Amino acid sequence: MSKKLLKSGAIVSVMTLVSRVLGLIRDVVIANLMGAGSSADVFIFANKIPNFLRRLFAEGAFAQAFVPVLTEYQQKNTPEETRELLAKVAGTLGGIVSVVTLLGVVASPILAALFAGGWFYDWLNDGPNAEKFELASLMLKITFPYLWFITFTALAGSILNTRGKFAVSAFTPVFLNITIIVAALYFAPTMEQPELALAWGVFTGGLVQFLFQLPFLLRENSLVKPSWGWNHPGVVKIRTLMIPALFGVSVSQINLLFDTFIASFLMTGSISWLYYSDRLLEFPLGLFGIAIATVILPALSKKHVDDKGTGFSDTMDWGVRAILLLGVPAMLGLIILAQPMLMVLFMRGAFSVTDVEMASYSLVAYGCGLLSFMMIKVLAPGYFSRQDTKTPVKYGIIAMVSNMIFNIIFAIPFGYVGLAIATSMSALLNAALLYRGLHIAGVYRFSRGTLVFFLKVVIATALMAALLITTLPVQSLWLEMSMMLKVLTLLKLIASGAGVYLLSLVIMGLRPWKMKRQS
């Protein structure tokens, strides 16, 4: 692949790594403070709803529709016309999100009833989870304005990404993690309900992220005065692309919300166990999958606009190989080291060994779908960069309906673990459909070289897995270790596994650090 894309991918990965590490520290602090009890369930729920809408209005559907159109404007229109587009988009998107945010704050009890039906049912019937519903309604009023801040943050990030300034938007989430950590350590202990301090941490984090982006927009001459422009040609094109993408790009988030709804009827801790395991899944997904997708969408959009031969397919191929190279070992490593990682990161304070065991089951189930989640991040831009948002919607509907069916099938015998199994299976189906659509359209097909590359990655990963399985201490030994020894043992396992994996690739003739696009 071109050095520019490799450099951009590396920058995003490094910035994302900083953010994800702080995100893990944030979750460690939350686990220590609240464990996997009722308060943790409610905070996770109250944080999940605005984050779901964030994917719809900001980082997900909007970015996928906005980046290709902005790229086209920057290459084919004057700078004045591009600035006008930015002003109209900011005003129109901001107006809509302002109304949604206001409605969300006012109607927080209705949202809590819709997405946490089990708690609402107990509230109506004086059940054991009645207080969860009341607390969730209150916390949503505090966390919901985060949607407004993060929407403009995502708009700014999309603009900077099209200008090749990837580091700023990749680093911005660091501030959310810092504010929540500060709230948990310094404000939560002084409050009667410590979870409310975390909610205010989310609110403050959104505000800081928004303010952080403004100087960089000013430097790029892209800080404009928002104005309403529903009928502006560029806005029409973006919303035409965005409306179907609202559903298609957020299938996994809708599935997670559906999981939360079902989990509200299950035992206390189910939402928290799913959350902590999902957070560990998000670490490699954000570090590798989202980072690669972030840099590949503008590149694919330019290739489509320029229409230069096989450049589009070659860029897709590079993205797929990068995902295979990083995703396959990350998936198997996550599955094998599930319990040790949960012990090292979360087993302290209110988070018990029982919570580790329960969360590890859902982590294994989620881990099985990691490669599929990452593939979706790379295959979907193959449609969005060509301004085709309708096709992924069809596949998204199929995947979401399938997830609901899988939930019913697996949740009854396996409880919350069945929800994780269903999510992974629907992700596999979604990824398969996305590739099949690109293949049939003749847009992208796995090259023979990529298939050989995948085979070598699988062999190297199998050798890595064999080493981890044979050297992994049993649970009783982990429990006897001091925290420092646990950390050192886990780091040793990860380092030795990575070493065997890389050495195996080198022996088979692959040089991961020299990945280039085939000419």
C-alpha cells in the first residue's frame, strides 16, 4: 500500500491506542467503584443510549455519507462552495440533533421504559428492579446532551480526516476517558449516589471533546457559521445517502441495544458482564478495525472520484489483508486469554472472581465474532465510498432480523451468553453478505495472493494458539498470584504469542511491516 496510507493508518492506530488504554483504565476504575451490581447496570445503560444515537447522527451513518460528498466537493468545487457546504451541513445536522437532544432529556422515562423493559415492568409492579428504572430515567437526563456535543465533534473529525489530519479526531476520545476517570476518583466518593458523578463525567467529556476540535478547524479554514440548508444540493445528497445508512451502518449497535433490552429481564449483572466483555472486544476492534476503516474511506472515495483503473480494488485488498493480519491473532488471543485479562484489568474492589468467570463466558462468545466485526468496518466503505448506501441496508436488515432470531434461540438456554453468541453470528452473516455484494458487482474480489496470505496467517495463528494453551496457568494458580505477578505473566504470554506469530510469518516469507499494494 502507499506510504501515505500506511502512515495515516499508523497515526490513527497510535492515537487510538492511547484512547483505548485510557478507556480500559476508565473501565477498571468503574469496575472497582461499582463492580457488576445494580449501579453499574444503570450507568452502562444510561451511557449506551446516547452512544447509540451518536453512531446514527455522528460517527456512523453521517460520516459514511458525508466524507465521500465532501471529498467530491474538495476535488471538483471551489473552496467557497466547499465552505458553504460545511456551513449548511453544520446548521442542518445541528438543528436536527438539537431537537432530538431536547426530546431525549424531556422524555428520558419513556426511553428507559422502551430500552429497559424489565426494569419498567418491575417499577409498575413494585418489583426488585424498580429503583433501576427511576435511576436510569434520571441519569439519561444528564448523559443525553453528550449526543449534541459528540455530533459536532464527529463533524469536525470528518472534515479533518478528509484533509489528512487523522491524529486529531483519533486522539479526541482521550478527553472523555479522562473526565470519567476524574469523576470516578474525585467526585463519586463525595456523592450519595456515585453513579451520578460518572454521568456528569460523560456530559463534561462531550463538552471538552467539542471544544478541543475548534482550533484545528480554524487552522484548516473550515470553522464556519452554521446555517440551515435542508434543500442545499450537497445536503440533499448527504441526507439521501445518510437515511438508508442510518440503519445499515448501525446494525451492530441496534443489536447491542436489543441485547440490553433482553438482559434487563435477566439476573442483575447481565448488562455489566456483557459491557465489560464488549469493552475488551472494542480494544482490538478500535485499534485495528476502526483505524483502518478511518483511513481507507477517504482513500476509496478519492479512487472512486478519480476512477483510476484498479486503484479502488487494490486499496480494498490492502484493507482486507491488514484486517486478516491483525484480526485473526487478536481474535484467538482474546478467546484464550479471556479470564486472565479480566482478572488483571477488573478483579479488584467490587468486581469479584465470580464476575470474572461470568464476563469471560460472554467475552469468548463476542471474541468469536471479532474478525467479522473488523471485516464489516473495511467492507462497508467499499459501498459508502461509491455513494451506495442502499445495498448495505438490505444486508443490515437481514443481519438484524437474524440477530433477533438468534437471540430467541440462544438466550433461553444460555442467558446473557446467548446474546453474545447471537451478536457474533449476525456479524458473520453481515460480513459475508457485504463481501458477496462486492463480489457479484465486480467491485472487489479476494485475490489469489490474499487467499495465500490468509492461509499463512492462519498457520501462524495456530502456532501462537498452541503456545498460549500449553503455557497458560490454570485458574487456581492465577488466583494465588499477586497483582504484579498476574500482570507480568499476562504480558509474558502476550509477548511470547506475538513473537511466535511474527516469527512464523517471517519464516513463511511474509513481512508485515512491508505491506504494499500490488501493482
